[in-house]
Amino acid sequence: MALLIQNGTVVTAESTTLADVLIDGTTIREVRSGIPPQGHEIVDATGLLVLPGGVDAHTHLDMPFGGTYSSDDFETGTRAAAIGGTTTIVDFAIQSRGTKMRTALDTWWGKAEGKACIDYGLHMIVTDLGSSGFEDMDSMVSEGVASFKLFMAYPGVLMVDDATIFRALRQTAKNGALVCMHAENGSVIDVLVQQALAEGKTAPIYHALTRPTVAEAEAVQRAIAMAEMAGAPVYIVHLSSEDALNQVREARDRGLPAFAETCPQYLLLSIEDQMPGKSFEDAKYVFTPPLREKKNQQKLWDGLKHDHLQVVSTDHCPFCFADQKALGKDDFTKIPNGGPGIENRMQLIYHHGVNAGRLTLNRFVEITASAPARIFGMYPQKGTIAPGSDADVVLWGPSAEHTISAATHHMRVDYSMFEGFKVRGNARQVYSRGELIVDRGEFLARPGRGQYLRRTPRGGAWK
Ligand code: URP
Ligand code: ZN
Ligand code: ZN
């Protein structure tokens, strides 16, 4: 029997309409008002918004970092994502130096196998192009890995040189994949970090103070320049500051296919509010790029509104405070970098974006679902509500109130970056490929039901 969602307000990136949505098996069959109810199972969505499931294009589940692993695996992380209204993630496989990307892809498929609760794609982190890097990249594209992440930071671990970046960009100009850039000048930062340590500055706040916004802006500018020379698009991940944003805006004003995402932590948290510098509690906010001064926040919101920024993802990379962040008690460089957020992205952006009058409903859907789906080659299968699309649908209660807390969240981590934040607007029911997987905060589905998404290159976000 098909499922008919009646009387809801259907919101896509383009329109807001009172309409019914008919779900037939795993896909959406029809979207219009007055679909005859006969023979269908009825869901009454009166007073609710009917949204496309959220797409979080930047997560790190079960990721090795600094001698430990991010604390959410594909089961706990995707379950928490679903409860928050996200039905698709794109996680990162990591190529180890001197090995084939294929090995990393198999490893990450293994991590997701039997665990993923929602559909997932994979980016490939490139650490080494070696002698067969180009064939490796092409073979990844044919496996649906339509994007690669390269690091301009973390020297000696993940950082690659400009030649590698440029060569990778040139290959994507041919194979249609998208390079995602972690843009910070790692060499400069390393000098600042060594100096801080030599001066005995070992507290978590020095993680932030040794990574100036100019180091981010310089790398963004360089990444875009290399992409321009290569004739390739580029996507800047986790952009955190006005300085960096200015570089993206200028490039886009020149018509370059430069894209960028930011994350809720940069929109809502700050050095002033979260990192008073007095205790090791600050380690909860050690991630990279770091928290910035508060004055950057409104600039990032403006950037989202005016499409200088296209996407909000989470960079979800949780580490427990008690036994993982604590690895850096005496030395901030040993604190595993990352913070949790996969569950709260939709609530936070809805509340602080739509309720606060900073974003329209349509722009909210665009930056949390449609644009990431498009940019990363999943649209219109994901990211919209239209006939033929996967029936990934969220029934959203616009007046549901919720207080974010580690005591009630579903992420496997012992703190929340947004502890005590009150939000209005929350996912009530979540459908993934037509299956009801969340009902009022309760996860109903089987781990392992999530499918790997073969993404298409040249995702349609640029010519
Ligand atoms: O601190 C962060 N962001 N950890 C995850 C790895 C990355 O750079 O995205
Ligand atoms: Zn990064
Ligand atoms: Zn990341």
C-alpha cells in the first residue's frame, strides 16, 4: 500500500506549497494537492512542514585521529543523524600514505556494513598521489566516490604539497570529481604552534590562538587560485571566518566555480563564549579550523543568505571529553581535533536561521539538503521532494521545543557543544526511502539498512 502524507506544507529550495505527497515503495510518486486518498495509508501532516531529509556532506564516523577513533561509529552516528532529521551523510575514507585508495574504500565500506542506518556516500581523503594516483582517482569516481579531500594543514600527517593539490585538481578537471579543500596554511601554523609550546603555552586555548584567520584566508585564496589554473571547481570545507569568506566571495564574483560550506559551531559558538582559557573544559571546542571571534558569526550568516556560502554541514568528529580529549591535558597538540554535531544541525539552523529571520524556509532547505545533494552528485535522488526522488522525507514540527543536552542526545559522546541551547522546530517523523525510521525521537529501523550512494561526477552545480 502506498503512503499518502496529507495536508502538510511541502518545502523545497524553490517553493512552499500546501500539498500531499504520495510515497510508493522507496520513492515519491506524486506531489500535489488533492491526491485521492482511496487505497492509501494516510499520514496527517496538518500543521507540519514536509521537508526533504537533510544531507550532511561532512562527517567523520569511526575515524582514526591522534591515536584514537572518533567516538561515533556508523551505527551510533547515523542513528543520531536520523533522529535530527538528516537522512544522508557523506563521510570520509582516508587513503594511508603509500597505499591504494581502493584499500581505504574497502575499509570504510567495512565500517559502514551492517551499521549504517541511513544512506551514505564517501569522499576520499588523498594523502599520496604516488605513481598510480590518477588511475586511483579515476577508479574511485567509477565507484561513486565523486569527491576528494586534500589537506593544506596537519603537516606530517595529512598535509599535501601544492604540487599534489594542483595535480589532483587537474585530474578532477578531466574526471568531473570535486576537490574539497581543508584550507589552512599548515606550515605557518606549525611554526606558531612550536613557538607556543616552547613558551610553555600548552592549554587548549592555544590551539585556537595559533591558527589565525589569515592562515585560513591565505589557504582559501591559494586553493581557489590553483583550481582556477587547473580549470576545476573547488569546494572549501568548514569555512570559519570572515577573512576566508571574503576570498570565496571575490572568486564567485569573478564567476569561478568556487563553493564553500560552514558549520553550526562557527555560526553559533565563539572564542569569547566557549573558550575562556581558564580550564581544560576548553578542549571540548578544539577542532580545526578553531572557534573564531564572535564578530565572524553574522558575516557567515550573511554569506549563507547571499549564496557566498552554499552549504551547512557539521564536520561531526566526536571525541569523549573524559578519556579522549584528555589525551591533551598537558599539551594542546595532543587533543584529538573535532567536535560532535550530527544530531543538531537541522534544529540549530532552523531555529537560529529561520526563526531568527536570517534565512527563508526555502534557503534553509537549500543549504541543509538540496545544495549539498547537488554539489556532491546526488540530486534529485536526494535533497528534494519531487516525483522520482527517494522518499527521504521529514515531517517537521515548527513549534516543537527542545533543549539540546548530552543527557538526552543520541550521539555517543559525553558532552554537547550546544549544551543548554533551546531550539524551536524539530523532526517529528523521518522517512528514509519510504521507511519510517524515526517517530518522535525514537529510532525504529534496523542498523545496516543504509545503502552506499554511488554519486555522479559533475554534480550539476557548475557548468
Ligand atoms: O577538527 C576537525 N575538523 N576534525 C576533523 C578533521 C577535519 O579536518 O575535518
Ligand atoms: Zn578538515
Ligand atoms: Zn572534517
